[in-house]
Amino acid sequence: MAKRTFSTLETLLIFLLVMMTAITVALLSLLFITSGTIENHKGKFTQGPTTTTTTTRVSPVTTTPEPPLFQNFSGYHIGVGRADCTGQVADINMMGYGKSGQNARGLLTRLYSRAFVLAEPDGSHRMAFVSIDIGMVSQRMRLEVLNRLKSKYGSLYRRDNVILSGTHTHSAPAGYFQYTVFVIASEGFSNRTFDYMVTGIVKSIEIAHRNMKPGKVFINKGNVDGAQLNRSPSSYLQNPQSERARYSSNTDKEMVVLKMVDLNGDDLGLISWFAIHPVSMNNSNHLVNSDNMGYAAYLFEQEKNKGHLPGQGPFVAAFASSNLGDVSSNIRGPRCINTGESCDNANSTCPIGGSTTCVAMGPGQDMLDSTQIIGRILYQGAKVLYASASQEVTGPVASAHQWVNMTNVTVSLNSTHTVKTCKPALGYSFAAGTIDGAGSFNFSQGTTVADPFWENIRDQILGRPSDEIKECHKPKPVLVHTGELSKPHPWHPDIVDVQIITLGSLAIIAIPGELTTMSGRRLREAIKAEFATYGMQNMTIVLSGLCNVYTHYVTTYEEYQVQRYEAASTIYGPHTLSAYIQLFRVLAKAIATDTVANLSSGPEPPFFKDLIIPLIPNIVDRAPLGKNFGDVLQPLNPKYRVGEVAEITFVGANPKNSAENRTHQTFLTVEKYEDTSGTWQAVHNDASWETRFYWHKGLMGHSNATIQWHIPDTAHPGIYRIRYFGHNRKQDFLKPPVILAFESTSSAFEVVTT
């Protein structure tokens, strides 16, 4: 048989076919393998309003006896608590910007869970509100927290009377999700970080529970200016002019503050709600921190807890999120980074570089300066409102909760017309990102037409979206049809929490995502009217964002039509807001008419096993030959002036080990020698905003740790030292790995004022 020969054209076509196949395989690998899908994919999920295949996690209930409560007083039993929930600060992605490569490499400040428990005088009804320094609360996190609370307290803390709310810092670790979109963004599920965070949340509630004492709650409201701007003003302008005319701004400037004191008038705690994105720290940051909201809490707690290190002391201040969907803290607005010209246009694009060069800047010289400027504005606003709070909150505690299948909610627009929500999907403008952090490719906000190039890539990797989902989401061009993807687990949640807790005339609405400004206004107005219809007049409606489960954004129907980032990320379609208004009105009516017991619980959400593990493996830490962990590589200077930076580098170990072995509660301390007592006293720890902990990863388990102390003008002259606390992973031959604690101390140095 003659040997077959190929023409030049045939050879070229074969080469192109091979290359296309290779590219397809590479893209599939990028999507699944590098995201850590190296575990088995046997988990199954059955959609539907009544049936879900879940992993039931039953723990033995060992109820903690309830201490007797003093009942003869007017007010509430109030408990506050704070606990560390930082998780990993290395070898993990940060959650918020969705930027590949923005992994944690150290710590600027610790993250905290702040819990507030309030109960009626006889203890018959209670609530717990928890604000957490994380990007958002995941459904898996909430389910696990509730499971642990049930194991310890029985039915005292439940799905209806516990709200978990994320501050939405974009500089906290990822890795604590179970739905595939978020697992991909996290580059795997980190049980280490998940457990650390859950443990911290539960501990904060336990502390608040133990510390309950009779007290009073006061509420105050007032505008805070100079901290925000609307990052999608062209979307906001789509709302009816008659509606916009009722408001003086395209952002909600009102801050709501709860002041909690004991019966002697001594301060216990504060909760502040304000609509702002904590994105002062941009997507080039690699240090875990709580951003501007966390800095405001830090300032308030330091003011009230004098003599205590950050993260310690009895007073707890939470700065909680609200309807922040289209609200940025980068108040200088968007500009083209290559020309300096404004790019505040409908597509947020620049003539050169498109959307990737259109970036909003904060008010400071750098992102840390901006964080502190915005945080101080929030702190000062809350401080004024707290000091002048005089309207007492009185009345019963009530709560209502339902699980809802958000993919199939029928919404009555009027007496003759109904619409439905959609299976989840993300639009093209989702990939564009925002002026606070652009996407990786040159997508543009405001895209309402699909691109054949990206459609072809999506279809080859993920399959084609159905006509049903494309029609339901119009005018959103569907980029990723997440509601029709289920491997290795569903890509987005179907089952969503809706929840309201009332404390007298205050209603806290737990929002499972990010409402835009006008969406929040409509929802508040509808819930307030519903309460009034059934006899609860003059209710104060507070929207608490990023609660219980994350479902991206919620825009108004009008904003949805122009498909900027927030609309493209409204995953249940154009009628999502109308659905939430309808659902929350049901809860409000049930509370007002005392018929909560008649509410159905709804379809229980799943709790998946066999989640995608992180791509980055655990490896043994190694010190250089002749060195030990903690040895000094770059020493301190013998003397520094205030305003300078004291910097020291040690032989380090992977900081993620410290999320497993928690022998040490801080990576560092700055200590001052006290002549009178002859002892060293810690004046800063790693929760202080004056310190930095950097981890430099080397090869084969080698690493260095650099500690900086930015010496403030308030530092007292004297003799100081810096200490480093770490944990190294060790594994002997044929033995399981162990994590060992170590510590090191610098030489003494002097701080002078001049």
C-alpha cells in the first residue's frame, strides 16, 4: 500500500486541529484541575423545592444550662463578644476581587467575628447578630455554625434568630465555600480556614452568651459625608426620575447606630450599619486585613478599651455592611491610569487599555492611607451618633426565616401579571469587573450583546446554555449558565435564606447578597409599609448585607436593562428584587400578625462532601543549613526615631501552619521595657495597624518572615524589642506530619522622639 502524503494545506489544517484540541484540553484543565478538582466527584445534588440530596451532619446535643436571668427591669439582656477568625494568611487566595494571583502573603491586621446577643427580660425570646471581617458569609459556614450552636445550646440559637453578616472586606482569605463558582475563585476549599473561621464565629457568640447582663439599647441615625460614591451612576439614572427626585444623593449616606449600655450606663458595644464597599485596599494587596470598615472598628474599640491591645477588651464595635452594591469607597472616582483622564462613562473604559485601565482611586497617597482616611470618617460619624444616641429601643424580640428556591419564584407584579426568577447565570459584564477592580480580560461593562468568540469557548468547555435560561435573563447575554452546571457540585446556590429579626421598633433584614442603592430603598420602603399595614407603625428598617449565603448582586429592574457589572451579577434574573420584596413582605406580615409559627421552613439547603481541595500542597518547612526557625537574617538598627520603620527579617515557616496549631495567638509583638517593673510589656500585636507581617516564600520549604513596625508619633521613648511567633511543619520518615511552635526575639533597640 502506497504511503499517504499530505499537501501543505492538509498539513496546516491537521496542525490547527491538533492545536485547537490542545487548547480545549488546556482550558478544561485550567477550569477544573488547577482549581483543585483532584478529589472524587461523587457528590450529587437533586434540585427542587422539596428534595435535596444533602450530607446530614448530626452532632450530639449537649445543651449548656442556661444561667438564671434577672427579670425585673426594663430593657434587654445584652451580651457582646469578639473572637479571632483570621484563618490562613498564606497559600490562599483573597476573596472579593476574583483576581488570579492575589494570594495572601502576610498580615496587616487580624480579622474578628463580633457577636451581639439580646434577650427579653424573661429570656423567652432572643436574637444574635454577628458581624464578621470576611468577604461574605457562605452557606456552608452558616450551616456549620448553626450545627455547632445546636450541639451546645439546643434550640436557643436557631436559623431564625441568628444573623451572620460579612463586612465585605476584599482582603480576607477565600476557601470557605461549597458552590463551584466560589470554589474556583478560591482555588479550592480550605478546611483549615473554614474551621478557623467557624470556630471564631461560634466562640464570639459563646462569649456574648456568657457575658449577658441587663442593659439598654439606644438607636441613632445621621448622614456621613465624604466616604462614598456611586460607581455605576449611569445605571442609577435608569431608575424613574420621579423616584430619584425623592432622594438627594445616588448613595445612601445615612448611618444607623445601636448603642448598648448596662443599667449603670457603662458602655457595652455598638453596631453601625452603613452602605460602603470596603475596597480601599485594592487588588494589588497581599496582606490580610479588614479594610476601612475594620479600621473604623479598630479605632472605636481602641478608644473604648484603653490599656488593652487590639482585639482585646470588653467593648465590642461592629461596623456592618448594608446596601453597598453600587457604592465605592474610592471617592476620587475612575480615571485612566495611563492618561489621568476621567473614565466615568457607561462602559467604564479608556481609549487605550479599555476597561483594564479604568480604575477608581481613594483619597490617600496609597491604598493604606486611603483605608485609614475612609475608616476614620466612618469612625468619627459613628462616634458622634453613639455619643448623642437617646432614643431607647424597647419592645419584644421576634424573628422569621425561610429557605426559598430562588430559581423558581413566581412574582405577582399586579392583579393580572406574574413573572418568574431564573436559574442562576452570569453576564458578560461580570467578567469586566468594576472600577474598584477590573477583570483579567478586556470585557466591558454595559455589554448587552453576546460575543461569538467567547460563546464558542464557553460552549466547548461548559456546553451551551439552554434557550430557556437565555430567554429568562434577557437583556443579559449569558456568559456562564451556572444554574445548569452541576459538576463537581452545583455552581451557584438554588436555596437561599430570607430572614428578619425585630427588636422592638427595629427590623434587621438579612440580605443574602449585595443590593444596589435604589434596590435597598425599594426593599426598605416595602417592608416598612408591610409592617405598618398590620399595625407595626414607624419601624426602622436596617438592611444588613452579605448575610447567610452569597448570591452576588441585586439591581432594580431598570438598572438590569443596561447590564453594568452589578446587573450582570444579578444571578436570578431581572425580577430578583421583586422576588425578594415579595418574600420579605411575607416574613414582615408573619411577625406583625404573630403567625411566624405558620410559616413553612422551605427546602433545606445542601451541605456537600468531597469538596475540591486546594491546589497548593502542604510541604515540610525547612531552615537553611546551619540556621534554625526564628534566627535573625536582617537585624534591627540600634536606634529609630518616631515616624520611621523598624524592620527585621527572620528565618520563617509557612504562616498557614498557625491556622492549625494555635499555640501562639499572634505572629508578632512589639514590646517596651518598663524600668519600674523590670519587665517587657507588649504595646502592639499583629492586630495593630502600625505593624506588618510579610511572608516571603522560597523554594523547597524555605521562607523568610519580615516584621515591620511603623513607629507612630505617639510612641513613648524607650527601649523596645520585636518578637516573632511561628509554627513549622515537620515530618519524619514514615511518620505523620506535626506542627511545632517556635518563637524568636530581636535585640533591643531604642526609640527616640528627635
